Amino acid sequence: MDITTFTSQELINELVTRGILKADFADKEAKRVARATAKAEKEVALNAAKAGILEVLSDPGLAGNKYFSVKKTGNSIGFMSHVTGERSIILKALTKLVEEGKVRKTGLVAGEEKPTSEVNAFQIRYARVTELEVLSPEEVEAIESLEESEAK
């Protein structure tokens, strides 16, 4: 048999059989491959959830909804009803989108927005990032001064 016809696992097993490698190396290698595969699958699921969340946020049928949450509540749409994936994956995707500045995380108490540090986990909501939140402070100031001069 030619060495090029061996899979990596068969090659490791052959080297263990010949005494060149120890058996625990084969076990460690199998676990490493399993971890790498699981990590790749999780990354694919995370990217799919991020794309699904952005699709929900851009859906014209949901344009009237200002706040979103992981699960449906009385005053917000739940991403779990619209995005395929486990709750933990959806939460991780939301965290990544907040870090990227594509979604805004806020606290919502009796219809009033508060910093997330002042609310409990059940009051956390996610909202679309408005155009003004994407602009730099200088650009916002320029727009406000332009609006003020037009109002006069």
C-alpha cells in the first residue's frame, strides 16, 4: 500500500502499530480533530444566526417594531421565532453584532430606555442602530447645526 492512500488517522494508527508513536498520541489527535470540527460547526451556526438577525432587522414587515429580544415578550419581537438556532448561539450572535456596531443593546423599563447596567437580564432589548448612532460626533453636530439653521 502506498503512503499517499492513507488517511491521517490510518497513518497514525500504522505508526502506533509499528511502535513509532504511542497509543495516547492517537487518542489526543482524535480529540483535537473532534474539537476543531465542533469549533468550525459552531462558527458556521454563529454566522448563520448573525445573518438571520440582520435579515429580521431589515424586514420591512417588522419596521414598526423598535425593540427586539431573544424570546418574544409583550413589547418586543423575539429573534428565536425568526432565526434558526439555539438560544446560546443567538445570544452570542447578538453580542458579536453589538460589538460590531450593527445592533444596539439597551435596557427597557416601562417603555423607557435605560443603560444595561441599571436593568436586570429580563429587561435587556436590542434595537436597530440609527443613522445618527453610526455617525461620528462631529458629523452629528454638523447635522444638528444645519437643522437649526433651516428652522430659523
